[in-house]
Amino acid sequence: MFLRSIFLASYFILIVLFSAFLKYYDTLENFLVSSFDFHKEKLVVYDYIIGGGSAGSLVAKRLAEDSNKRILVIEAGKRDFGFYNVPSMGILLQNSPFDWQYTTVPQKTACFALPNNSSRWPMGKILGGTSMINNMLYMRGHKSDFDEWFKDYKEYDYNDILYYFKKLERLIPVRDLIFHTILPDILLKAVVNLGYETPKENLNCQLGYSKPKTILHNGKRWTTAELIKQGKITNIDIRYGCVVEEIMMKSNFEAYGVKYRYSGRKYVVYAKLGVILSAGVIGSAKILMLSGIGQKKHLKEVQIPLKVDLPVGHNLHDHVTTGFDLVLINQTLDIGIEQILSPLSLWKYFSKGIGPWTTTGCELIAFFNTRNTSERPDLQFMIMPLALKEDNGIYLRHLMGIPSSVYSTYFATNKQPAITILPVLLHPKSKGFVKLNKNDPYSSPVIDPKYLTDPQDVETLIKGIKFIKELVESDELKSIGAQFNYKPFPGCELYQFNSDKYWECYVRHLTMTSYHPIGTCKMGHPEKKSTVVNYDFQVKTTSKLFVVDGSVLPTETSGNINGAILMLAEMASDKIKRIDYLLIGKCHILEIFNIMGSNSEINKNKIK
């Protein structure tokens, strides 16, 4: 206990110092660049202007493959620093200057145990977007996901989807876990005896249990930002700390540039071939609405002149989860605070890129269909060898938004170690929206996911908890002393424990995001009123204006979403190149007709 106290004290000091450094770094970065206005020294006309998100960074790399094209990547966040790519440290970037720190409005049917009934939504404010602060898991999604997305697209073929996934996977470092505890091997033995499938590789989210794939390189977090870092590609410029305030459009709704603010001053930059938004499910919708593209009624409410009437901000989905610290065990699993902060772990990581510092947090994933015989899952499990109470409430509970009253009466009272098996709702029926609070780029938007407004979502999560109970009773988990946590959750004590009413109360209290919101700039058939962008990723009614990020996903994938978003970035890159090619072709044809016309006039003059 004394040794653990020493490590917890060291952990607390590390958190305090790192948080202070982030704030200091932000101030220092502002000071270093404030004396030199490099924006005036750069080009003001580019071929493409692209947002610096996860998808946007990849699109920029692909479009820059044509060395004749000049690309500007605009990023709202500051320059990153070397420590960000240590996998286990990524969580510390949440709730920092590198995080937009969004919060939902109070939920009427969920999040009852969270402050103000609101959910925190971390999103990366950094080159590479939210992939800089996520858990680095990689999967494609189920075939049915993409069949549903492109059902109205005559040119769709699933082989095209596979082509783009394979193209992506040749570019990014998809690999097995570098480090894991004994937990996944114990669980895999248990589920085999329970009759479940255990596919060796499960990129396509098949039913069953498997170890996940990750995006790591030499033990470090890898994101698409690595493809375009300053100086790597000579025809890409990157501008940091720039908040886009409006897209500039001609009277025919052709985008030709953006207005942005840097260090308190306003600037404009122009694009000849296209403006490509990649600001995420909140940011891209917000920029469109600020530019007059959105629902007529809402834009009138916030006094923004309407340019294009589209359902921007609607169709908001998220993967909801619950179930922290439900499984207690009688031993630690070599990944607690003591192991992470031990000198041996530090040496392993910084000398060889191995050990606990490379952890993604999640060591096993599973997919189930709880309702029918369909091969498409509706429930995912993310299985982690740590508990929310692992750090004695120093940091993790703050990150999740767990108030001290709930932590002290429920989580802190469990003296045994615990593991986390999170049931994740893959295809929520509940849908919400994003709206502007007012006509101000710096005002926090109104985010209402309407969690658990559809009772079927609650039923699916309850089935997930019952699966966890079945797993805990297996002989394999009993070998590490596994037992279900029977302590009633605060606010649900009046219900009989283990009844459906109790678990409904539990789910509605401990409602958490899986950090996978999507859908606010829905992609689909241009004639459908519910869509914002067409299958070329172009905003309907406009030209030279594109959206490429998680906001275009029509529905959730059957798993973690970053892989599917990057696949769409590959697809969008080819679509945008094709539009450019066709535009050049039209210009050449017009030039030929002009030449023919002028020659005709010359011939007429000669005849005369």
C-alpha cells in the first residue's frame, strides 16, 4: 500500500505538471508567433483550402500528389509537440488546449449521474483532429454498413469500398497490439467454451471476440498528420491557430475562399478549385451554418442570411456506452499506476517502443447481434484491464465527468481491482442535432444527441450487461477471482437489483459517449431532403465546396469509426481529382471552340 501511495503521488504530480505545461505551451506558442505575421508572407491564392482534421490531412496528401497543385491546410489548434504521440499520454490531451471541450445540453432521458445531465465530448483541436486523442483502434465496419450508405448510388459496388480500404491500409501502419495483459487470452478461452466465435482478425466487425488492430508506428501514436507535417510535402502550406469564420461564395454558390481569424486579426485566403471542410461532426456543421448554409428556420433564429436551405446539423448519432467497473477481480493485471510509472516501463518505451506505455486501453473487442440472426452486429464490447477507480479519482473520473458524490459512494467503495467491459450501442435509434447558439464563430454550439430517447436503445444496452454477467460466471474468469459488482448505483437503489427496471435506471444514469458522433452533414442521394452532401462529397446546390469527415456518415458503422472516415477520405480524394479533371476538360473544350470561332472570323475576313 505504501508503494502504491508513492506511485499515486507521482501520478498526481505528473498530471499537474503536464496540465501546467499544456497551458504554458499554449501561451508560449502565441508569444513566439505573435511578433511575426507569417500570414501576410504566404500565398493568398491556392488551388485547394482544406481543414486539418483526420480525413482532411489525408485528402491534402492525396491532392498534393499533383505537384502543380498548391494546397493550404488550415488548423484551428496550435502546433503539437513530441510528447503527444506517446499512446498512453493521449488521454491527457483531453480537456486541454488541444481539445475543443464540447459539452452536450442537459439530457432529458440520460446522463442522470453526470453534472447537469450533460456529456463531455472531447474532439481534437490539433492537426490530425480527434485521431490525436482517440484510442487508436482500427477497423473497417460491416459490409451492411456501406450497403446502407450507398443503396441509392447506382455506381456503388462493395468491391470499391474494399479497394479504398486496402489502398488506405497500404498507407497507414495498421498492426496488432504491442502490449497487452493476460486478460484477452483468458477471455478468449472463456468465450470459446461458451460457444462464441473468435476470428483471428476482425477488421470487418464479424460476430465474435478478437484482439483489435491499432494504428501505431514504432510504439508511437500515428495519425494522418504525419503525412503532411510542415516541410514533408513542398506544395502544402499549413497555418495553425486559424479559426475559419465563413466560407466565401459567389452569387451562384461557388466557393472561392474562406475568412478566418488568427491571433485576433481577420484574414482571407482564396481557393481556385475547392474549399474542403474537415472540421468534424460539430465544426463542419457550424462553419456551414455560419456561412448561410443550413435550415432556413434556424438560420433566421440566429439572424444569418440564408444562402442554401439544407438540413445541416440534423441526423446526429453517437455510439453510447455504459458499464464502468462492473467486473471485480482479485489481482492486478500488470497495467496499473505502479506498472505504468515504473522505471522499467519508462526504459522499455523510450529505448524499444514496447511495454505499458504503448497501451491503447482496449485489449479485446467483441460484436453481437442481440435481436435476430443477422450477421450485422448491433452491440460491441470494448474490454479493458483497468477500472475507472484505478487512479483513486485523481484524473480519470474528471475526464469522464463523474461527480465526486457518485465517485465516492459507488466507485471508491470497491476495494478490489476491477476490469471494464463496456457494451457499446452500435446502431442507435435515437437521433439528435447540432445548432448554433448565436451568430458567433466563438460561441459554443448547441449539441443535443437526445441520448436514449428511443426505448430500443436502452433494451440493447441492458442485453449487453446481461452478456457481461454470463461471461463473469465462466470458469476462466473465476481463475482471476472475477465477480459481478452487486453494489446498487446511486439513484437506482429503489429498484430490485438485476431487474430490467434497475438496469434501465443504471443505463440512464451512467450514459457515456464512445467518442463516435457522426451524421450532421449527411451524405446521400442529392434528391433526398435529408442529405447535405452528394456522393461526390459536394455540398448540394453549391460548387467547389466539399465536406470530408465523420459528419458525412449517414449512419454509424458497426465499430470504431476512424477507419471508415479515412476510407471515405481516400474515396473523396479521387472524386475531387475527377471533378478537377472534368473541369480542365471543359476549359480545354471551351478554348478549342474559342479558337475555332476566332479562326472562323479570320476566314470570313479573308473571303471578304
